[in-house]
Amino acid sequence: MRAVLMAGGSGTRLRPLTCDLPKPMVPILNRPITEHILHLLKQHGINEVIATLHYLPDVIRDYFGDGHDFDVNMHYVVEEDRPLGTAGCVKNVESLLDSTFLVMSGDSITDFDLSAAIRFHKQNRSQATLLLRRVNEPMAFGVVITDDQHRIQRFLEKPSTSEVFSDTVNTGIYILEPEVLRYLPPNTPSDFSEDLFPVLLSNNVPMFGYVADGYWCDIGSLDAYRQAQYDAIRGRVNLNLGYLQQRTGVWVGQHTEIDPTARIEAPVLIGANCSIGPRVSISAGTIIGDHVTIGSDADLQRPIISNGVVVGEESHLWACTVARNARIDRRSHVMEGAVIGTSSIVGEEAHICPNVRIWPSKKVEAGATLNNNLIWGSMATRNLFGQRGVSGLANVDITPEFAVKLGAAYGATLGPGAQVMVSRDQRPICRMVTRSLISGLMSVGANIQNLEDKAIPIARFTAPGLGVAGGVHVRIHPDKNDHVLIEFLDSNGINLDKTQEKKIENAYFKEDFRRARMEEIGEISYPSRVFDYYNSGFARNLNIEAIRNSSFKRVIIDYVYAVSGAVLPRILGKFNCDVIVLNASLNQVAPPICEREKMLEQLSDVVVALKASFGVQVFANGEKMILIDETGAIIRDEILTGTIVDMALTAQPGSTVVVPVSISGLVEQVATQHHGKVVRTKSSPTALMLACQKTEGAILGGSAEMGFIFPKLHPGFDAMFCVAKIIEWLTIQERTLSQVRQGLPKFYHRSDFVRCPWSVKGALMRHLVESYSQKQLELVDGVKIFYSPYDWVLVLPDAGEPIVHIYANGIDNSSHEGQKWVEHHMQEFRKHIESFCKLQLALSKDTALLDTY
């Protein structure tokens, strides 16, 4: 006897599980539904199976092949053009059916006694026998009524509540004689319940209903899918598990390692080649696929986990479904009914709310709370904006589609007719993203002032003169060469503050923007002489005569294959500087940090060999730099900040410099020597730029980490102007860079970080504030604890990761060894924060347990 297996369904209601799998291949207890069906057919002597396929047919054919490995003979018929329906697909294989055959849907789990049903069919000389089942809620199925001889009298497909006339439903399993197929037209979509069975009834063809005992579940929804799994693991359906039962109710595959401290509550199924870490808690009903890794202290409350999944430490998975090859990072929460698609990533401490579905290959950022389905795009983030704009993987997270929508959201916050300045670096990815942003802006009626490829210092300088409402700059991320960074500027060229960023975020996520009418579509203009305008401002803020007559004019500049290389030589050349340029051509891809380090070493060798006054590596689209003094010594980090501050305050004693709160106390020591003043501000580029603009008498701002700001020129970071200013300072002050560096006060400064859950950060900050005297504290950004004017520790929560940064600063002098003080306090604070985080997590677990009772 042959069986026709209808396996062409796409299973739209099971998405995202069926985004890349046909519905019959969705796993139940780690095996595809179809495999369980084949086992049932074989059990009842049916060894020849014809599978009708349509959606992703190769997935089924590749898995089952000719059926030899499953002790059946498999044949396949693919509906190429269009699905033919339940009856049409069987009519399509009519030539292969010359005797009684069984038709079965490929998306149900059952252990019906098919042999008894076949005997019933033959005893009643039926032409069509429908296997029936009594259910509590028949509205989702075809309802059938039979007489006392079991002959079908009436049926109705998926009735409403008022139409229900029986609790006996059609299971989609039929035993048919080949003759009934003559009632169906060839190559025409048709359905058994709607097209064939009514015709058979009207023609008095013998049709019987066999009410079967046993288990049956139509996997028509995600709820039904989960319930079938839970029923199967509890033995309510007779399925072949294929794993050894280590103890009652605990099935474990081969080569699986389970830590002795793991707690397992039966019934549970754990696949082969799995690793279960220490103190993992696995509750009854949990199903774990093959090749799964569960990190220590994970809490699994009835999740369904497919093959190849990685679950991080201390994660919580509660009655959810995780598709194959997904990754759940440490301390994440995936709540009841949520579904994580194939190869998706849930970042650290992310929270996936109940019933949320994530499509395949998506990423949920660390700490994000996702309460809506993630279908389009590739990433769900805690916030659209990070520390200095919107960033993501080039052409993965930051795509043309994303940029169009982002541009429209930004334009919507400005209003119709607003003028927006747009600029970028020269790389093709940035050109592509910029054009998409421009399209989005124009679609909501914004007009574009397109500067095209310009270094961001030039764009910031130009913004006020253009009279724009705001601006956008697109470039490769300064610290991640495979990421694109999109920065939004205000009318003065300063990065937008958090309030304005939130407006753009709201417009983006709500899609709350009006499309402009055709006559309102924005226009593009191209401002002329932008470089000349910047050049004149550059010159106005320099002592030109000092530079022209300087003996420090031989400068080696390494541009690390970036756009600023096309600008600075032209400017310095006008001041008769002897500039030697390295790596000034443009690379399609920005060099990684390791390659920049090699180039820095080469620059040092060139400076010494050519007896240059100094060398400088300019990067981050003209914002940041690293110096090389005339001896070849590299000046970077805190030493670079101290060097620039020392030269600036030597030139203008008693002035004010603005620096981030995390920068070393060297700045205050230098300022004291020159009767200067130091203003500390938050550790964000926007806060620093705003502080420089608002602080009266500020001549310099920034740090080596962010770049340096010269408020009289423009409010942004500008390494190009800084190079020219260094030449001026060295000339007037008649000293070399090595002399400046060696003359700096002695200090010791260290930074480190500790992992800290998002949920604990606020409690940690409050704890620190309450633990120290108010006289010791400074709360500009994070919590800064002073032990003396120059000895302090700063604990600063990270804006984008579940970590806190620790900075410690100590002065070195004859009576105080800063290094020992700093190392001791770094270790002390690290241990203290780690202990506090563990305690808070333990308390939150106890609270969660109490809430369950």
C-alpha cells in the first residue's frame, strides 16, 4: 500500500520557524515532523511514500533522499508553478496510484492505529474514509457528522461558533480508492473538503468516517507546536525518541556532557554532543537539540531549543522556542511564547518580551528590550543612537533601506523646507549611505546642501555659514574599520544632544513622518568654495608669520589612507611648511588598528631618518592624531593630552581648558603651573563640544581619545588645525616636542572595566554615592571619589555595553608613589563592584522565585 504525504506547505503561521524550513521539516523532539510520520507509516506496513512538495522542496529531498536510511521508498513530485491544494496535489500523482492508498498531511503529529483504519475502510467497502477525532474546540477544523453506520452525512470546513454541529473533526488523514480522483479536474487547484468530498456526497459515493483513538495534533500555530512538544515529552503521544533514557523521564543523546552540579527535573530531552554547564537548572518539559551549549547558571524553564544553539551564562529561557544555530548571550531573558529565528543573536542582558518573534539572522543588541516582532532590518538596538551617532556594520546594519528611513525620520523633526547640510568621507560605502540619507530627507521635503566628500572638521566649520537647520556626516567609524558612523549636527556643527536624538529615534521607530507631495520634494544644491572658506578661517586663527619663519616646518604627516590627506598638505603648503606626506591615497577599506600601529612605527623611523621636527598620524576623518617627537618617541593617550594642554597654556597663561571627566589629573598639574583653569565635563563628544562653546575664555578642549577642539575656529575636533598650531607653538616657545613631553609632571593613570548588568548599574551608582562622604564625591559623569586633589577613582557606566569603567589617578612625587596607590585602588574597586553585582543578581533571583509562589 502506498501513502501520499502532502508536504508542500509553507507554514506562514509558524514563522519565523518556517522562514527557511518547509513546515513538514519543523522539528518535534529534535526530529522533523515528516520523520515521525514516516516512522508511523512504516509501523503499519506502509513502506512506499510519495511526497508532494512545493515550498523549499530541496530541504525535504536532501534530508530523506530515497528513504533508504528510514526503511521506506521515497518518491517526490514538485508543484513547480503554483500549489495545487490538498486534493489537486494528489490528483497530480494519479498515475502512481493504482490501488487503495492513504493520504496524510505532513504537518500533524499522531499515533493513530492506521492498520485499524485501513481494515475499517475495507470492511465497509468505502471509496473514501476520513479519519476523525473528537476535540474540545472544533472551530479550527472541518466538522463532520456521521450516521450510526459511520457513513458521512454532513461536514463543514472551519465553522463559526454558531455553525458548530459536532465535536468530531476531520484530521486530514484519508484512505481513498483511486476511482475518486476521477471527480477532480487535472492541473487545477482543488481541496478535499471544499471540492472533492461535496461532489462524492452528492453522487452518493460511499464515504465513511473512522473515529480514531490516540493522539493527534495539527501543527497549525506556534502554540500548537509548543503544546505538541510538551505532550510528546510527557508521553501523551507514542513517538520514537531515538535517545537513551538515563533515568525515568530523562533522555540524553550520545557524547553529551552534563556537569554534576546541573539540576534536571524530568521529563527532559537533551540531544547528542551537548554541553551542560555548572549549576544549570533545567525544568520539566525542556527539550534541547543536538550540539547545544548551555553556559553555567542558566535557567531553562520549559524552552524548546533546536540544534546548534549556544545559551550564555546566567541566561533565563522560559517556555520559549529557539531555532537552530541561534545564540543567546549571557544574562539574557527570553520570555514565554517568544521565538528566536535561525542564526539570530540575542545580546548580553537583552530582554525578549513574551510572544515576540525574531526572524532569522537578526541581532538584538546587548541590553535591548524587544517588545515588538523583529522582522525587517537586521538589528534591534537598545537605542538607535550610541555615544556619538548611529553606527553599525557596513551594508549589514547600515543599509540603503535603513538610511532612507533614518533620513526621513531626521527630516521629519526639522519640518518641510528645512535646509540640511550633508557631507561624507570618500569611501564608496559612505557615498552609498549618504545618497540614501539624502533620498529620505528629500522625501519629507528637506532641501540639501551637499558638501560631498569633506573631512568632518570642514563640515563643522562650514555649517553656521550655510544657515542650515542641521547636518549629517557619514564616515567610517574611527575605532571600527568595518562600521559606518552617521553623525547628526545642529546649526552650529555640534553633535545633537540627547533630547534631539530621542526625537529622531521616536520618528524612526514610529515611522511618524509625512511624505511630501510631489511639488514639495526637496532640492539639492552644492555650495561652492567650501575649502577656501575653511582655509581662510584656518589662517585667521594662526600666527602666519611665526609659522613662515619657523625652524620647525619639516613635518612628516601620515594620513593612513584617508580623505584628510587631500586637505592638509594644501593648507600647510601656503605657509611654506616642508610637509612630507605618507599614505595619503585613499583605500576602499579603512586600515584596522593593528595596521595603523605598524604605520605608526614606520612614521617614527621616517621622522628620525629625515631629522624632522615632528611627525603626526592623522585619522578619524581629520579629527584625531598621534604625535611623534623629533627623537622618534610616540606621544599618545594621557601624555598627548598633557603635551597639547601644556603648549596651549604656555601660549596663553591663565586661560581655561575643557577636558572629559575621565582624563588624568596631569591636566590640573599642568594648568597649575600656568595659572590656568580646568573645566571637567561629561565623557561624550557632544557634552565636550557644548562645554567648549559655553565656557568663557576656553582656548582648548578635548583629549587624545576624542581629539582637540579650538573654540575660536569651530566647535568640533580638528587634528588638521592642531598640527598647524603645534608648529606655531613650538616656534614661539622655542622648544621641541621632546622637551615639552619630558617637562610634564610625573603622574600615574590607569583604566579598566568590569562587567555589570544593565539592571544593576543604577543600584551600583547609588551604592557608591551612599558609601562615601559628599565632600569626596564629584558627580559630573559617573561617580568620582577624591582622596586628595590628584588622587581619585572614577566609576563610569558605559553607554552602550553592560560594563562600568574604572579610572584611577595618582600623583608621583618624593612623598607619594602614585603607581602603588593606583594599582591598590583599582584592584579594590574591581573586587568591590564584582561582589556587589553578584549580590544584586542573587537578590533578584530570590525575588523572582518568591514571585512565582
